[in-house]
Amino acid sequence: MDQSVAIQDGLQRDENCILAVQCDVLLDDVTESRLLGLVEAAKEHAIFIYTHRRMAITADDVSLEDVIPIDLDFAVVEVSSPEELVLVGADTRVRVSYKDESLELKLPFGSHSRRFLGEVIRAWSDVCKFPTREGKFEWIDKYRTATKGPGLVKQALAPLGATLNKLNQHRKTEKSTDKKKPSLERLKASNNATPGSNTESRDVSGRDERDERARSSGPAPTDESPVLAVPQLGLRDNLIRCELLKNEDLYIYREHFSFFLGTYNVNGQTPKESLRPWLSCTPDPPDVYCVGFQELDLSKEAFFFNDTPKEMEWTKAVSDALHPDAKYALVKLVRLVGIMLLFYVKKEHAEFISDVEAESVGTGIMGRMGNKGAVGVRFRFHNSDVCVVNCHLAAHVEEYERRNQDYKDICGRLQFRQADPARPPLTIMKHDVVFWIGDLNYRISDLDAADVKDLIGKKDFEMLHAYDQLKRQIEEEAVFVGFAEGEIDFQPTYKYDTGSDLWDTSEKCRVPAWCDRILWRGKDISQRHYRSHMTLKTSDHKPVSSLLVVGIKRVNGDSYKKTLEEIVRNLDKMENECIPSVTLSKREFHFEEVKYMAHQARTLSIVNDGQVPCQFEFIRKPNEATYCKPWLTANPPKGFIAQGASADVDLEVFVNRTTAPDLNSGKQEMEDILVLHLERGKDYFISVTGSYLPSCYGTPIRVLCRLREPIRDMPRESLRQMMAATSVHENAGSAEKPLDIPKELWMMVDHLFRNAIKQEDIFQQPGLRSEFAEIRDCLDTGAADSLSGGNHSVAEALLLFLDALPEPVVPFAFYRQCLECCSDAVQCEKVVSALPQCHRNVFNYLAAFLRELLKNSASNRLDVTIVATIFASLLLRSPTKQDLAEKRKAREFFQHFLGPSSST
């Protein structure tokens, strides 16, 4: 969770908390948790150190302890400690120094910590490069002198005098080993480091021979505590890397390691029994553990705020149950609501784990909610790139297409940042080895419960497997193309009565199914076992495990050295002899009938017909912030092409809620020029145009209320004139009375009122993207009098409609007023009564519909909290980034209109 909002809450208007990170402060032999904030004001930066509560949301939850200006007396270095091999894989240790004092910090390993450190170093390097600009930091004086009286920030700060003295007593006074070297010089030395010396995603021991051998000709820092910095790879580095990959067979050999993969849907329960029968079921200790959980916590607090004490409870249960004949290091933990993945390695392998990254993707309603989705960890083990994905896909027997869509969304959206920021993110399939575990939720079709149980009783799992949805979808190549799964010779793992081995005896009497699965992708992988664990009875699922033996690539040092020397010799001969050149497949691209949230792509082929390899990049045009318009992307935006080879770039067009308003209004046309730049070569210009079809999505309420015909039937000039009105208030002089509410909104709500008032999980389960496209076209063209598509798809289309409004239902001008009166029902109603007529009508119409929905909560499983949270985020949008405190106030405001006594 981003806790910078708590810090921002205690700052003044012109002061901005750029990033915050929670860390451990090492005070002698005591480790204490602190919250660090990088704060900017008057073009100066400082690090604020806070004590804090477990969940810091507002200024009341933090207490300022120290302020460290980032000036010429400041330094930050990384601390290597070989003795702490078990822990260093998960954390990054740094020493922050100011004048003659220093403080050791331990930050969680991952992209968020790296972003924080990157911002700190960027601020520091600016000071080092331009020392004449160094400021006086007068704005922090009020914080340093807070002991003399009440603080000037919104919330009173704890007196600093005593806390500073206490902190200083614990600080180590030794200077950094390289403090005498000028800061700028140290920064340049670190920037000359090569991929193998990258200290942002460093090898867990700092002694990986592979990384040492992979260094380029640039000098590497030799300081015991190198400066944290981001390496910049140039053309030469990429040439060497490309040639090394092409000739990998000359220096690579494989060594086999065992991977234990486990998945368990725990149904919101706490650990009630030892997990050893599951996690220690192998005779020999595995080299690597990847353990996934789903439905870790089903509470609303976990769903809306991603906070749960069960994370630590289940982590401890796993750590206690690992194989007793080996010692393991927890390298990474990543969680999204109830989906959690734990990654352990044997202690002796920890030094060979590097480039660890973790990411998550929610595939719930509107593609954002984290009740369904995936978490992933990627890492390099010796010379193999490994990715582990733990997912929880859409439920219910009939929703296999939604599960297919979830899988494709995860594959497309789960991307891992690379250590070199110049390189594009890594997708799941870009790894040598991929493990995919989780509650995939695919069911057994075309058999009733009695037939399924009969086949289970006969242990005829081969016949039963023929009716398995996942098997059928894989055979149709709808999902998991290129993946393998072991033979299933155990009974279905879902659904049991909790605490027993009895099949579901509830009213629903679920048909047994193999929901919990383990698949893999890659070369030289063999499975030793694939089984369920019936002895565990905590949940309505049974845990599943698989032991895989994987051939991991390792480097022969002598062969690598010879290969590298040969590549460098050939490169030296080639360099400076020729200018790179390419041929493009096309120079002009046109996209026909572009629609809202409908992805289109065209392929640009770049052929390297020159005499040398080349590096390309799409670059910004003068006076423009990015290389292309926001509705256009080039994937990848940069790359490397070997001599005689080619590269395909996908030019992708996608109109979303950010870009739709200007395209609907005609303020922007779909026209852009891309500039393709070759390093040491010339620039190429590519024209991209498109014809956009206006949509009710992204069109203001006041305009929609004046449209009596479908928006696609409106002449473009008439639309432009109508959109040109700048006020959210109606034009009293209009000859035609506007509609009370947009007809498109009425069609969606009317459909839901007639068909979905008792629909289970309405507004909580996503719809199908194909059905959304049909609904959008129906609303925009008026081709049908009623909407097609399932109830969940119409519900999601309604939420997307509200989300796309340029001016929300409660206009931005009323936002602060709503938050200020959120606890007073009478004042809340007064605010709504003051809204512009069309906005007020929409607000009241939606509130009345939602009250009807809540009357049927026994069937649709909605409650006031869920409804208020979902719709408040859409009706009361902030003109700026909304923090958690504001989200809670917005929910409280809207909740007043959902009670049975509300008359709005």
C-alpha cells in the first residue's frame, strides 16, 4: 500500500511527498520499523523519517522523527554483508550519511524500493552536478524546530529534540569508506557499471561469477559499498549481449534442480493444522519452494484496503512446514488481496538468485479489483530466467470464457521491470521457465454431481478428465498454449465440507472439480509427482503439489571467456566502419473505425539491411513530452537488430477514458508522426492516422441529455458545437428540453432492473469483453431496443460508462464540499440538491436503483459497504489523486443515500 498519503497529509501546500517506503532501521542490535518519505519543496529534496502505525493512512498515523537534507553533505551507499546470506535475497541494505553521522536501513527488495532509491539518487545527483544551486532548506526549519511550539503542519508533530537525540545516540559515526571521493565522481563511476554490476537488481551475494564475466569493457566500481545507481546500456553493450545469446550453446551447460510447487485455496481460514503433510511430502528437500495461496482473507477490509493479518499467519505456517532436512531463505513474498505467493530457496543457492521482481494484476470488475487476478515473481537462477505465476480466475461452471479472458489479461498485463530501464518490461512468456499455479477454477462440464462422484468412486480419473474444461480449452488452444500438465491421478480438489473429506453437502451441492492446478512451460523439465493432499481439512479445497526437476543453465567460465573475447575482437573490427541503415515495410498506417476500448494493431517491420547491427528508438518530437499521442503506442519502443535480421514493432491504437473526451469532441484528431531514430544513423518518419467513431463513453452528461438520436448518427460539426459548451450547467436558452437522464444510462439500468436485481455477485464479477463491445455498439448506434449480453457484462458496462465521464456525476467543483459534510446526512442532501439538474437526476436515479438492489441482498450478495465503495469511487471522483482518507469519506457520503429512509 502507498503510505505517502499519510506523509502528504502532514505537509504544507507547496511541499510534495514524491514517494514513501517502509523499512527497518538498524539501531545497534535493535531493529525498528520506520517510514521514509522523499519530500520536495522549492526545488530542494529531503528525507523525512517517521515512526508509524502498522497502516499509515493519515497524518495521525505517523510521527516525524528526523529530517535529512539532500545536499553536498549527503550520501547513500549500499552495504554488502556476506554473513547475512539468507536475508539479503529479499532486502536491500543501505547506509544514509549526513555530515559525520550515518544510519543503516534495510529496505524490502523490489521495484518500489528501487524507485525510491532511484528518486533519492536523482535528487542527489542534481545537487552534485549543480552545486551552485544548493539551497538553504529554509522550508524544513519549521520541522526541525517543532520542539519549541506547536508544529506548523496540519497535525501536531511529536517534539523532535528528544527523538533526534535518541536517534543520534544509536547512529554510527564512522564515515563512508569512499566519502573523500567527490559525490559526482562516485556517481559517474557507478553509472559506468555494466549489467553485471547493477546494484539495483544485484545478485543476492554480490559474488555471482556469471555477472562478473558478463561485464563490458567499462570500469566497474571497486568500493566495498558501491553507490546505488541505474546503469545505462549503450549500443556496444547490446551488441555484446545479443552475440552472447546467439552463441549461448558454446559456453552453457545444464544442471538439474528440484522445484516444489504448491497451491492451496484456504477459503479465508486461519492455519489450524501443520502444513508438513503437504510441504514436506518429498523424501529429499527440494532446492526451491514456490507456494501459492488463494482466498487468504475474504473480509471487506482485505478486499478494499489490501490489508490482512493472515499474511503473516500463513507465512509462518509455511516456514514452519518446509522440509526439515534443509535450511531455506524467504526470497520474496507478494500478495494481492487474498492471492499470495511465497518464494524460498535453499540457503546454499541464495547467492545464485538475482534480478528478483514481483508484480500483480487484478482481473476483477473493471479489470481493477483484486478479488480475482494473479501475482507473479520473476528471478534469475544461475543463467536461467524463471517466472512463477499464482492466480485465482473467475468462478462458476458456465464462466469458462471469462476464465480464458482472465488468463489472457494476466499474460498481457503482468510485466516485470528490468534492471536496465532502457529495456522494455519482461512479459511472462519471455522467460526460459514458467510455472503457473493457482485456483484456475475450471470445472467439469456435461456431467451431473452423481455421475462425477460415481467415476471418482471407480477411480476412473482418465474418463472424468475428458470432461474437464481446462483440458478442453487447452486442446482448442484457447489458453496455455505451449504449457504442460502432468497426468491427474488424484480425485478432484473441490468442493468439500470444511473440516472433512465429504463432498459439498450444502444447498448448492457443487459438482466436484479439479480447480487447483499446476502447469509449466520450458525445456528440460520433468515431473516427479503431481498429487493432492487429503489429510489437510482446513478449507473446502485440498492443497495440490508438484515436484519438478528443471535443467537450469549454468556458465562454463573458460568457454564463456573465449566466446566473449572473440565477440569483442569482431566488434572492434566492425565498429566505426559503417553507418547503420534499415528498410521499413511501410511509412504510412491508417486505422479504420476505431472504437472506444477496442484495441487495434498494425505491424511495422524493420529490416536491418546495413553492414552493422543497429539500435533503434522512437524519439520525442520538439516540444512534446512523449514520442507519440496517448492513444498510440509502439511495442517495443526501442530495440536492437542484428545485421541481416529484422524486428517487428506493433503500432497499437487504444482509446480509453483519458483520450476519448477530446476525440469525441473533435478537439483532437487521430493523427501523429512517429520519429524512428537509429543510433549513429538517420531518422525515419512514420505517419499514423485513424478514423474514430464517437461514443457515449467519454461524453459529458450534459451533452448526452441533449442527444435524442444515437451519438454515431450525429453530424460531427453538431457534436463539436454541443461539446464546446464549457459550463456543466444546462443552456437555458436551448429550444429543445433536454432528457432527464442520458438514454444510454437508462437502457443499462433498465436492463439490470428487469433482469439482474437478484443476480449473484452483480457489480463484483466481471463480464466478457466481447459482450461489452456489443453493448457499446448498441448504445452508440441505437441498433437495438434492448441490450444483448449477460447481466455481469451490462453491469460492468455501466461502471465503465460512469468511469469514462469527463465530469463525474458529482462535478469536480462539488467534490471538497461532499467530503467536508460526509458525516452529516442533511448537509449531504443539500449538496446533491445544488448539483446541476442533469447531474442531480443521474445521481438520484442511480441511488434509487441501488436501493432496490440492496433490498435483494440475500440473493445478489451485495451489502451497503460494497455498493457504496464501488459507486462512490465513480460518482465522486477527485480532480487529483485520491488518497485512502478521501476514499473513505466519499464512501461515507454516498452511503447516506443508500439507506431505506433516503428519499432522494
